[in-house]
Amino acid sequence: METLTLNSPFDMHLHLRDGEMLENVIKYTAQNFASALVMPNLQTPIVNVDLAIAYKQRILQACKMQGIENFMPLISLYLTPSLDKAELTRAKEMGIFILKLYPKGATTGSESGVKEILDSRVLEILEIAQSLGMVLSIHGESNGFVMEREVEFHPVFEALAKNFPKLRIIFEHLSDHRSIALVEKYENLFATLTLHHILLSLDNVVGGMLNPHYFCKPILKTKKDQEALLQVALSAHSKFSFGSDSAPHLRSAKESSKGAAGIFSAPILLPLLAQTFASKNVLEKLESFVSHNAHKIYQLPLSQKSVKLCKKPMTIPQECYGVVPMLAGETLEWSVA
């Protein structure tokens, strides 16, 4: 039986929610990853250090309830104009070194986001973040036409990359092939890639019957975009790390008239990545994509945790605690040993 051991895998973009949902979904990540960067856009956003510490403790407690002790959540801080030097300094001292910037209204939980990103107050915060050696992660979309929102946001990335050359900036869940060259252009600009953006396209959402479970933001784009992103992932491009953007929503929320944005991929991440890389004969590249790149980009210590995968069929459940996972009901060639 073909096997693969991944050392210290990281998921650098994850939604865990809170309360019962957190308790239900945490195992899918905590069992299979050494660490994950958890997003702060909860119903009560993680806008200060005290909220971040409390959220981390709830995540660790949920892990403990599942008997999982070798997982480390990284909590990001929701960037708002109220942040100041004292709070940012305290955050860095407490091991909270990633700021998450949401353009106001761009995605789920962005109501508290920044309306004018190049505002003097925001730039002042970023100057402090740069001096402290923090990382800035950005949901990079405008409020324009849905297929062009990412590209319309490029000038903001360029301005920030030029104005803060020592600030590591992360282009979150890059989804448009035109964004690849932008990341390569600036030494301090990096990106995360999701499983769904490298394997799915808009055709999976509206090509046949409408599939709300594949509606996400940024939306899945053209086949050309998907294939370009897949090639970047398969090459384990050093400026791109894996970030699933796995986002659990109850079936009722996904299938309602409003249709919540987000794809729940946590239960299948490593098996489907292994299957994908193996099918292209580049399985040896997978560890760089899910481990080494994040280690270098975010300057994270490597964990002693390793995850063994084997080429053994895995049938994906139709539902996980009321949440429909990506590729529900299908069978993968690989599974976690």
C-alpha cells in the first residue's frame, strides 16, 4: 500500500466558528494538522487581545474534549481603526502576530471591516505592525463586479507592498490567475491557496443545477483560473502556502434564500491533496506546499507532529453535524492512516 508521511502540516486560513459548531468541527483540523491560522470574523469579532486569548482557550478546550493535545491554533486579530501601539505590542508579546484586514462588507463577518483601507489611521496601524514584525493577511476584494473584485483590489496590494516593504503581506485565498504575477512582483507579498480554488470552478456552482454548497467568497472562477492555481500548488511555489478557508455553515444556512458563503472542506483536505498531487506525479511536492512554505513565510516553528496518509479508499459523508462537506458522498483514493 502506498503511503505518505507529512511532517508538521499547516492550514493557514481556517474558520472554526464558536460554541457548538466549534466543538463539532475542530477534530477535522486538529487531528490532521500541527497548527492552523483561525480567522477572527466571529459574531463577536476578535478585535483585541483579551478576546483572542479567550477564543484560543475555547479552541484548546474543544480539542481537549476530543482527546487532542498536539494541535496549536494561531489566532489572528481583526484589524479595526481602534487598534493602537499598546494593544499591538501586547498582542505580539502574547504570540498573536497576524492581523486580518477585511474590506467592509466584502465577505461573511466583515461588517466591522475597514471602509477606507488607505486611510491615514489604518496606515498608522500598519506602520506599527511593520515595526513589530507582524504579518498582515488581507481578504483582497473590492465591492465591484463579482468576477473582477480581486483584480480591482490589486492597486491596494501594490500600495501597501511599496509603502511597507518590511511588512509581510498575505494575499488570502487567491482565486484569479491574474493575481499570480502580482504576488511574484513584490518580495514582501505572499498568498494562500485553497483546496476548492485549485480544484473547482464556477461550473461546479452554476454549470448544472445550482449548488449552494460550492458558493464561497471569493467566488470560484473560470476553468483557466482554476488550472493556473492548480499548477502553482503542484509546483509548491515558495510564495504560496496552503490555507483551506474551510468554512462550516449548516445546510439550512447554505440552502436558504440568502445562501451563506463558504465551503466546508476540513474533513477531506489532506486525502484530497494527496490524491491530487499523486495523480500529477508530484506527491513529493505536497509537504512543501502544506508545511515548508508556511514555515518560511510566517516564520513558524516546525512541529514534531506528523500525519500519515495511505492510498486506501475514503467515502466522504453526506453531512457532518448538519454541515455538507465538499464532495459529499464521493469516494477518495487516499485517506488518513
